[in-house]
Amino acid sequence: MAAYLTTDWTSAFLKKRILFSTAFLIRIVLVFYGVYQDKTMLVKYTDIDYHVFTDASRFITQGSSPYKRATYRYTPLLAWILIPNIYLTALFGKLLFVICDVISAYLMYSILHFRGMGSDKACRYCALWLLNPLPIAVSSRGNAESVLVVLVVATLYYMENRSLVKAAVCYGLSVHMKIYPVTYALPIALSLQTLKDPETEALGNKASSLLSKRIQKFFSRLLNRDLLVFAVIAGGTFFALSLIFYSMYGWEFLEHTYLYHLTRRDIRHNFSAYFYMLYLTAESEWSLALGLAAFLPQLLLLLLTSFAYYKDLAFCCFLHTAIFVSFNKVCTSQYFLWYLCLLPLVLPSLTLSLKQGLGLLFLWFAGQALWLAPAFYLEFEGQNTFLLIWLAGLFFLFINSLVLVRIISHYKQRSDLQKAKSG
């Protein structure tokens, strides 16, 4: 997959300083263009969520709860961070999100460089994020996903460098910001287990034939100092923030930050294959149970990928996130950022050709286009296209599954790739 990233025409542009400066400048220009469009055009550039964040911050400055702002379903920490929106400039949050966006790419570059990749080549992979229209638009319009992205990538960066305390703090913060990174807990724990001792393994092969012995040996490797340090600090960070905000805002903090997302049943049309079922059963007594049952396929797939790929933590987290998003009860385009931010770290481990990669990309976009067509007629023409949207959602799930299968089948561990290159 690396071959198509080495064309000559990009070599001059994709230098570290030029690439990062250009990407940052593009985002800044769009932030200020957004001010113009918001003032002069009917269709606004700024994301509606940004106004929600700002209103929540305003309630805090008035000594009130951020949850007085309807539809604020986030941690109070975000509203506290954005208080300068009220006192300094309304653009503070957008500038912060843009900076987080670029820092995320720098962390990706640092991870690739730490693995031994040259600067120019690492920049080519980072360009897939820095010059990607989706993260550019999301951060410059005022969506806070870039804050979460920088925390997730920072966790992987510090894990790669074995700075467990810093990794744990970033991980605890990421789970506090959005609940989905909690799915990384198992692969992180598995990656921290004590390595097998060949001599001990040889002596214990006969005894370990019993299932109970194997389980005992597994837990003996898993429970070590590294895991204990990581769990205590990550858990401490998460629970400390939760206790602070619970003491300040009570039950509404738990309800809007965590519980709402676990029991959420979004009956508005979205990419999820479950939306039509949840729409039809919205008033049913089985609605809550069906919503919770939708987590079961996710859980099974996440367990399987954890044990299969935990040795390459970035790849495992990429699979986790893609599975979580694809099989989630609610799936919108901004969720795609959650796994696209890990793609630059995954691509070097894939043996896909340019033709194969472009083919998968075309399928992915085609699936979205097929969904958007009936969604347009429902949203803007008022036509009943719910069934077509559901069928398009099922097809998009099939495409996502196919893409993941192809990625997994062309994945090679970094050690295998290095052997192939040296051979």
C-alpha cells in the first residue's frame, strides 16, 4: 500500500514543515471564511454543535449547569475548556479544534518515525489526515471530535514509547470525553502482559494441557506491574473527573455524559442498519431491550479482534473503532473520523496494491452515495423512503464488513514486513 504514496510530484510538497504549515493554514482560512459565510449566507458554515458548546459554556459562566442547554450530551469538561469562547472570542473553540487536528497528525508522524520510517515517507502517510477534506471540515466548522482524536492518538504514541503513565492519563481522559475508547481496554491490557518465557513454556507444556492451567498461566502473565500502573492511573483519571463533575452537577452529569449514549435509540435516519428496527419499535415495550441487544454483535467481534491483533495496538484499535462504528445503533459521518485518524498508522502494514486500495475506497464512497439518495428525498422532499434507507444501510454495513475483511487479509505484522524487505 506504500507504493502509491511515493510518487515524485509529491516529494517537494510533502516535506514536514511545508505539509504541516499548509494544512494548518488551510484550516485557519476556513475558520475565518466560516465567519463570512455565517453572516452572509442562508446555509451556515458553523456546526450546530458548536453553538451548543458555546451556550453550555455561557451557562457555566453564569454559575449554572451546562445541561440547561438542550441537546448538550457531553462531559462538562468540554464546556469548561471552551469558556474563552465567552470571554475572549467566539472563535477560540474552533482554533483549539484546528490545533488539536494538526497535533494529532504530528503524533502520527512521531509514531511512524519512532518505528523507523523516514521523515518524507511518514509525511506522505500523515498527509492522508492533514489534507483530508473530512477532518479539515469537521474541525474548522467547530466539531470537537479532534479533541478526542488527539487523546486517542496520544495514548497510542505513549504506549509505543512505553510511557505508561502519560498513556494512561490520555486514555482516561479519552474515555471521559467519549465512551467508545473503553473498547480499547482489553487490547491494551493484552499488550501489557508479560512476555512468554520459552524455557518456562517448555517445562509447562505438559501441565498446561489442562484448560484450568492455561487460564491460570494466562492471568499470571496478564497481571503484572505495567498493567497495574496503567489501570490505576487511567481509572483514577476517569473516576476523579467523574466524581468532580458528579459533585458539581449530580445525576444529570451521569445521564447526559454516559447513560444517554448507552441507552440511546436514535429513530432519525442514519447509516446504522438498526435504525429502521428502532424506528418501528420506538413505542414498544421491547424497545430498550432491542437497543441493548444491538451491542452483542459488537461485543463478540471486539473480543475476537482483541485476542487476534493486540500485538499491533494501533491496528487492533483501528479494527475496534471501525467495528464499533459500523455495527453501532447510531452511525453518522462524523463517526468515521474515529477510525480514519488511525488509518495512517495502519496503511504501512497493508500489502494492498494501488488498484485494490482505490477499489475499496470507491466501494466505501458508493455505499454512502446509495444511502444519501433516499435520505435526500426523505429529508428535503418529504417522501417515505424509510425502507430504501434501511436497505441502503444494510448494504453499507456489508461494504464496511467487506472492506475490513480485505484489510485484515492484507495485513502483515511489522516484523513480517521488515523480514520481507530485508529478504
